[in-house]
Amino acid sequence: MLNICVFAGTTEGREIIEYLSDKNILVTACVATEYGEEVIPNNEATIHVGRLDYDKMVEFFNINKFDLVIDATHPYAMVVTKNIIDAANKSGVKYLRLNRSASETVDGNYFPDIEAAVDYLSNTSGNILLTTGSNELSKFTRIPNFKERIYPRILPLDTSLESCKINGYDSSHIIAMQGPFTDELNKAIIKAFDIKILVTKEAGANGGFMEKIKAAKECNIECVIIDRPDNKEGKSFDQVIDYLNNIIKSGSLIPNEPKKRITNECIEYVNLKINIVGIGVGNISQMTIEASNAIKESDVIIGAKRILESCVGFNKPMHCAFMPNEVLEYINSLEEASRHCHKEYKTIAILLSGDVGFYSGAKKLLDTLKYYDVNIVCGISSPVYLCSKLGFSWDDISLCSLHGRDNNIIHSVKTSFRTFTLVGGEYGVNELCNLLMDYNFSDVKLYIGEKLSYTDEKITVGTASELSKCAFDKLASVIIENDNYNTKLNVGLDDKAFIRFDKVPITKSEVRAVSISKLKLSNDSVVYDIGAGSGSVAVEMALQAYNGIVYAIEKNHEAIKLINKNKMHLAVPNLEIIEGFAPEAINDLPAPTHAFIGGSSGNLSEIVEMLLEKNKNVRIVINAITLETISEVLECIKKVEFEETEIVNLSVSKSKKLGNYNMMMAQNPIYIISCSM
């Protein structure tokens, strides 16, 4: 069955999806927003909601193994189109561009880009209806008296409204509406706000362009039209339908000629200078001179809302964006302007909080902007600032962040005297205190820094239990101090370390030590423990893979309770407990790097088959006691033909005092089988 992905940012894209819905084809529709999902026809198509940058597209294409990707995005979404082309080439997927039908030529003042239109509008008078979208708002702020003259019409989305606010547009002038807009509705808006000039992109026959032009003509106002980018390699809607009909009939794709990749070609003519600037902890008094100069010398600054608000005093045009793909899309629009010799946006400053090297967005930005000349400007980070305030050295502090991240902070607290973390968003100080209390760290001391560097800076000190009910800012810097930290390696824990239930067996200490050593875990491994029993093996693996995750799969409800008790008792938050039978219970889990099988309930062959399907390079260790299980394991090994197999027979005898004598008491011998491809 053919598997087709459609980037459906236009009416034509939605019509393509509707056309394919009854053709016995797997169809995935990609839309950027929840609104895009709502307007997709109600059919069998799988819908992916959310923006994808180049890396995510490559991963998405590889996972879904598409035969064809159809790019039906907006004609002005050039960055998205470039990413789709590059990702399709990288993944070996055939790419097809659907070009929106051009509108008929109409009367109006045409300009090659927004910058040229802004130059023209700066010498006109009268109210302006701006319909070019929220991504372009900052460019129109160069127009004299733009706050009084411009009425931006945008989608009723939080990001669009925020962009208006950041760029200084008058809230009474903002028209937040969702189309389609008829010529009558356009006329009503023009008359209501005494519009003299309509500014629009030439968005094509299905983009509402003609309805705007007709309304402007009937209201006898001027039209300023931004020419659409030229795309000669795409196909019309009818040509795409014909192509799809051909491949549906043949059941396979028409061979695709190798396509030239768009790389440096698109930026050779550009001389943009980009600085990624760490602005420090907040107050501009803490900003380095180099950072301050980089902002002063820039033509436009880009950043998140709270960062831009702190830099209003620099009096620079601002664009609110912090996701790498959003930043790239905006830079691409500036790049297009530079190609047409408008020099005003040649130097760009992308502002990040703190330092660019500490849990910063700089890493992803550098990869996204890899074809540009990017300079890094460091700043003062929050751990450095907070330590200086407390008189602490920070060279032995364990650093992590819980601000939008899922780090195993319990491991850091357990093994370090001091741990620094950022908290924010849904995971604040109170949630951190509750987590510490859950894992028996109620008495550790916390130093909580709020509004660092500002006049109302506040540092609070107390234990987790004392501070758990206090109120704190959503964003905070925290140092956790544990006088009872322990750096001892947890290998072969004593059986007495675990909570026990009479009816739930435990894998003995010596067997655990050998079995886990055979797995060859890394600190970031993703591990399955299938047939987890008491959870003793799962807990020890979680202690070793502290930056990874361990999934304990167990069918016995009483054993599930015991695993959870041992998870909390030995403080391993990176242990996830799954109740159910394998292989069904592991079907939806992330691909494992390692798997330990302590019990399979006769499903060993099916379990191993699914493990290899998820990751052909997974390393598997199996424990077997009964002769029947050993026979099943040998048959499975023979069937799969692993490249590396090792079988160890382990017999353990431990001393037991009987009167005046010590007798060696033998345990059941156990087979430990290690295998990998």
C-alpha cells in the first residue's frame, strides 16, 4: 500500500487529502496548528499537528517510511519548503511540489518584497489594512506613525497577538479573525476602519487574494501587492491529481530523477551577520559589554517575550520567536530582503537568557543556522550568579535543569553535596520539594533564587519539607545541599536492601551482579526488564542507567505493588512500571538499547522478535532456571541467528551458620544467556 505524506498548509493541500481519502492509500497530513487540524476533512488520514524543523522532518520521514511527500504549503513559506526538500533528499523520499494557481493580473502597485513595499508606504498617508501575516509585523514598524496608521489583520492565535504586542501595535487596531473572507466582509472592514491602502501578498486563486482585490476596487482604495516567490519546478493542482492517478493505477511511484539539494546556493548572495547573545540573568547591568555592543550594533533583535521586554531600552526592532524553526523562517524573510538590495536588516542579534552554554537554545540554533556566519556571545549564567551571592564555589556542583526538561535530579541529589537546577513552567519549586520528599529527601537544604539581579531579588533558604507549601515564582534557580550524599557505586546490592513480599521471588544479589554486567549498560540506556518480579534487577539497572530509563514489565499485580515500593525506597525515578503481559505490554514503548528477560510466560520467541523489530542492535540477557526455559532459549537463539551469543552457568553457594559450624548452602544453578546482533 502506498504511503503518502501531505504538508497541508493550503486549501489545495486539504483538497488533495480529501481526494486520497477513499483510494486505499495511507495518508498522513502535516499541519502547523490545531486550527489546521480542525479544517482537515474528516476522513481516515493520520494528522500530525506541530511545526517540524529539518531534523524532525528527517526523523519523521524515516520512522513513517513514506513513498511520497507532497508539499502543499503556502507559496511564501519558503523555509518550510526548503526543509521539506532537504529532508526528503536525506531520507530518500520522492518530493512533489504543488504550486497554487496564480491569480490573474490585477491593478495595483506590485513590489518584489516587503521591504520595497515599506519604503513606498513610508511616503504615503491614510490608514493601512495589513494582511500579510503576523511573521512580518516587525518590518512595517519602520513606517512613520505605524501605530496610528496600520490595522493588522491576523489569525486569532496567542502567538499572533503576542507578536502584535511585542512590536508595539495599538490593541484597538488589531483585527484578529479567521477566514475565509468574502469581498463583502473585506468591504465592511475597509469601511469600518476608514482604510485607504490594502497591503496583501499575491497568495493565489485560493488564498482569498481576489476577494481582497475586488473589495478594494469597489471601495476605491489603493492596493499594495507583494509578489509571490517564483517556483518553476512545482506542478499545478490538476497535474498533481493526474500524477496521483497514474501511481495509484500502477501501484508504485514513477521513478524520480536525482534532485539537486538546496544548500549554500540560497545564501551565497547574502551577507547577514548573526550574533547569538547570552544576555545574562536578567538585569541589563549584568550584561557583558560584548553582549551590549552586539545588541546596539544589530538592525533587529529576536527572542522570547520576557527577554525582549528587558531590552526595550535599546530601541531596536523586535521579533518575538524562540523556536529554531521560527527564528530561521524570520531570518529567511530578512535574507530575501537582502537579495533585493535593502540593507536595513544586515545584522541580527538572537537573544538568549543566561549563558549560551548552559541548557540554552544555542545548540539547536547553531545546527539550524549552520549555513550562516554565526558568532557566539557568552553571558553570566544563573548558577554562577547564585553561587556568587551565596559565597559558594561552583566547580564541584552538579548541574541540571528541570525547566522544560526531564532530568533525573534525584540521582544528582543522592550522589552530590550540591546540585543546581533551573525550575519553571509546569515544574516549579513546590513540585521539586514534593519530589524530594517522595524519595525520602525531606531534610535536604534548598537555596531558592528568584528575580536574580533585579531590585526585588530574593533568596530563600530551608528544607524541602519546610518550603513545600511556600509560594514562589514560576521561574527560579535552586541549589540543593545534601550532607548525606553517597558516591558509592551501586553494583550487587545486598538482598536486604530491598523490600520483600513472601509470594514474590527476588533475583539474588550474585545473579543480579553477573546478569547486569553482561548487559553492558551505559548511563543513558533505555532498558526493558521483562518479568520484573520484585523489581530488584530493574532497580539496579535504573541506578546504573541514571540518565536513561528502565521499563519494568510485570503481569502480577502484587509484584507491581512491590516494584513501586522498591522504586521509592531506593530512589530511582527513572524506573517506569508497566503492568501487563509481554510482548503486548511493550508494543508502544520506545525502542530499547538493552533488555533483560527474567520471565517470559512461554512467549520468549515472540518477545525477542519484537525486541529486534524495535531495535535490531538491542543487547539481550536472559535468565533461565528450568530445563524447559533453557530449551526454549536455545531454540530461539538458533532461530534468530545472533552474531554474538554467550551462555554462563552460575552456581552460587553461601555460608550458613549451623551451631558451631558454617555450612555452604547451594542455590539453584542458573543459566545467564547474553546475545546481540
